[in-house]
Amino acid sequence: MIVGGLIGVVVLATSGPAAGPAQTVVAREMAYVPIEVKGVVGRPVTIQLKNEGLLEHDFNVLGIRASGVKAVDAGVSSAHGSAHGSAPEAVHVAAGPGKTSTLTFTPLVAGEFPVACSVPGHKEAGMVGTLTVTAE
Ligand SMILES: [Cu+2]
């Protein structure tokens, strides 16, 4: 006689709020397109920085508080003036010409935060934008 057993299958629900769709920002001399990106407090935001320019560009969100920051630079020279390391949760990513880099972070506060390219002269030339974070 064969005694059959039940095989239990446990499905683990992923915890945490759903991430929004990735937002692509094109960088070129000297602008972001679009100039505004959006987020929601407590939900992961993913930005793909697609550099269609001839120079290196980056994407820095200024003055925000965020957790879970992950930045994957692409095609960036070692001389890049990156904020990586100087501030563990700096919301910053960089891409070399023709490359696409990815930035993920979870905003902790609502508000409008300036975005700017930190390559010298680029912000002054108009390479700025806005991240608008709304409450859930
Ligand atoms: Cu730039």
C-alpha cells in the first residue's frame, strides 16, 4: 500500500510597495528630456539615463532623502566627479556618450527636488530638471 503525501507549496508574497514603471530620461548637450520625473513616497523609482550626447552626463537629485539607492553607471571615465562614496545615499548616476545607466531609489519625503548634471558647466548651461514626489 502506498501512502501518498501532500506536497505543500508556499507562495511567498513579495513584500513592499510596487515600484513604478522605469522612466527614461535622455541626456544631451545641454538638457534632459523630459525635464520632469515623478515619484511617490515609499515606492521605488527607477530612472534610466540614456546619454545621446557626445559628452559624459549625470543625473543628480539634490536635497532629497531616499533609501535603497542603487546606481549602475555606464561608460563613465574614472575622472567623473561622482558623488558615490562621499554620501552613501546620494541619488546620483552617470552615463558616458551613447550609454544608458540605471538609478533606483525610494523617496522618503514628498516635494519638488531639483535635478542637475554635476559635470562642470553643464548645470549652468541649462542641464537641470525636477523630481516631483507626491505623498502616497
Ligand atoms: Cu551633463
